[in-house]
Amino acid sequence: MKKKNLGINTICTHVGEVKDEQFKGAVSPIYPSSSYAYEGVDVKRYPRYFNTPNQEALCEKIAMLEKTEAGLIFGSGMAAISTTMLAFLHAGDHVVLQKALYGGTYNFVVEEFDKFGIEYDFTDGFSEADFTSKIKENTKVIFVETPSNPLMLITDLEMISRIAKEQNIVTMIDNTFASPINQNPADFGIDVMIHSATKYMGGHSDICAGAVAASEAHITKIWNIAKNLGGSLSDYTVWLLERSMKTMKLRVKAQNKNAKKLAKWLEAHELVKKVYYPGLKNHPDHQLAKKQMRGYSGMLSFELIEELDASKFMKSLKLIKESMSLAGVESTILSPAKTSHALLSSEERERQGISNGLLRFSVGIEEKNDLIYDLEQAFEAVSNKEIQKA
């Protein structure tokens, strides 16, 4: 069977595994060596060059999942983002970035780009005019994130690809929230796909990694700077990530299903002001999400009514963990204003629509009714306290 005809579960399970030629084990052996022979070998291997056996194999899996020619893995999602941007942007260049982005990405741009002489503009919205109005003669990159963190806004990938190709601009996407299970931006002409592999690829809240998928030419360009910046990944973590990705479709499919049900339940709750989930029919980008996504993600956000204290609500939860990251098999919740977007000024958070009452909910694989029960008892606990206080 040709690899291009393989289904996603088969790719997750078999592509990119290292064959155990000596003992014929069912799983990939791990090669933790940091020193390899350089004479009489086909490849001069060195961990910082991203070419150990485990590293190379995992890159093949990531590339096939994203329908690209090649891939690279990094020590974190931000290592992947920063290295990739710096590979295509130099002094005097300009980049257009989507209005709503992960706080770490936003902070990297505003804190570092001026030092490199790189110009940048954030869009005012998500329309074609919002992007084209920011493009300059020296624009080299358009960077988007869809669904966005934390408001789950959707960017039209086909539109982004079209306007970029008209002006020979490279397009990049942070595809973390969707994962390659729910969305393949390459299908819409996007050039470079970036992931925090810590999230859905890892899926168990126990590793930190990043990934990039693109054409051979683009990956070579990224590799040329990556080997100098040194953001490579330990082979122990590479092995764990390859192991974890075998179940990625199974996990993500279960998380998608739970998130959609929880979004509907929260939407109907009297103590919830608003729910942000592209799988809801009243989400402003629902039709666009339906067009370019296979599933709507296990991520959602919701705002409590003003009378409720978001911190007290989270502390009242017993099953859902108040925790920093996302996309693990366990459900977690956090305040973006205090975590993922804490590096933004209060004015910038307000501009992006990130209120203190907004909660980002990473839905896990637990039973739906158990999650609903936990949310309901937390609502009751907090609302009773607020009533008593009043």
C-alpha cells in the first residue's frame, strides 16, 4: 500500500516509526546517543542538526499528517514559531499578523522584532481588506492562527493563500488548536504549518515540543537557522511524542465530541454570558469552520455573567483541573488574562476581547455527564456564595 493512500489512524500508528531490525520489537527503539560516527557513514548525525534516527522518523510522521513534503521538530512551540519566522524575515522585511494570536507569539513579535529591524503590523479584523490594507512592498510573511487562542475565531485560509500568492508572500499558520486531525491548511494553499506539539500531538500533559511542516525548500530554509539557534528536541521526548501520536486521532475525535456537547450545554446555562466554539451554529464563523475543518476542536471558551467570580468558579471545580496548558486527555481550565495572555497589556487584552471573566476550557476524554456534573456543582457553589454575600 502506498503511503499517500493511508488513513489518518494508520499514519499515526505506523508512519515515522523506527524499525527494530535487531530484535523485531513492535515499537520504535530509542537512540539517545549525542555522538555519532562521521567517517564511512551516509549521514553525519548530531542532535542539534535535527537528524538523529528518532528525530528523522518523527518528522516523517508530522509531514505526512500535514500533507507536506517535510517536517522539523523543536523543543517547544515557541521555538518552532520563532525559528520559522526568523528564517523568512530579515532586517527591512515586514510581516502581517492576524489580530488575535497566542500571547506568546504576540509578545515575541513586539519584544524582539524591533531589535532585528523587522517591521510588523497586526490586522484590525479578519476580512480580506483587513489583511490587504496592511500589506507593503516589503511584506514577506502573513502569519495567522485558526482557530484562534482563546476566542476560537476562524480565519479564511483560502483567502489568505490567494492574496499572499498574488504578491509572492509566504503564509504561516499556528495550527495547534485544530491539530492535523481537524484541519490541513496545506489543502487551502498555506505554506508553513506550525504546532505546539505539547498540545494535541503529545496529548498527555507530560512533554514540551514544537513542530513545523512545509515543502522541502521551506524546511531547508528553516533548518539552516534552526541548527544555529539550537532549539532541538531530546530523543527521549521524541520517542514519547511518537508514542503519543499513535492515538492522536482517537483522542482528538473524542475531545471534539465532548467539546461540542459541553459548548451546547454551557450556551444554555443562565450563568454563562457567552460561549466561543466554532461548532455552534450561532458562532459567527461557523460556516467557514464547516468549510475548512473536519472537526471543531476540543477547545472552547466561555464568559461567566459579571456577578460571578471566575477564580472562585475554577477553584470550585473538582474534576476539571485549573491548569496552565491544554489538549491533554484530562479536562483543564484557565483564565487567559492570567496565563496565556498575561504578557499582553490590559488594553491589548481588551482590544482582543479577552475579559477577566473569560475562561478557556480544554475538554478531555472523560464522560460527558461527569464533566457536566462538575461544572454544575461549581456554578451552584459560586452562585450560592454570591447570593449570600449580596
